[in-house]
Amino acid sequence: GSSSLLVLVASCPLGLAAAALVYANNVRDSGHDLKCGVRTIANQIGLNNALKMYSVLLILPYVQVAGFFMLYPMYSPLLLLSILTPVTLYFAIAPHYQQATNSINTIFEKTL
């Protein structure tokens, strides 16, 4: 069979959301992994940068969805519904971001 570019573009947000879920576990375990000598992206770039990358993985699917709906405006009312999730995530994470280096589990409990 064949697939179109539209199918690939439409599947990227879901793939990035799944990657964020896997990466959250990677970040959570980074301290233990570092002690055991396991090399992961999270412990190689440091906790602060790992949290920034996690934030990007959470936000990027919504940016892609927004771009998709800009290309196909007939679906734009659905965009309003999908925007609520990242806004809620931001307000859940933002107050804890500075404390994240001491207690990363607080952030993941709010987002997972």
C-alpha cells in the first residue's frame, strides 16, 4: 500500500506525546542510572536541560496540531479544545519548575 504525507504529519503529534511519556520515565530514573553507569540522554545533558527537553516534548505536539489546523481551517474549532491541555500543563508545572532539581517527582505527578 501507499501512505500520504498527510498521514505522516497527522501521526507526529501522537508519536511525540508517546515519546514524552517514555522520556518522563527516563528523566525520573536519571539519578539512579547515573550512579549505575547507564548513559541516557537525560543524565548526559543534565537535569535542568532534561526538564527543558521534556517540556518541548510536551508542547511540540500542540504546536504541530496548531500548524495542521492552520493548513486545514475547517477543523479549527477543534484546535480550541486541544489548546486547553498545554495551558493546564503549564500552570501545573510552572510553580514547581525551580524546585524540580530537588524533587522531580512533583512535576511528573502533576503531568502524568
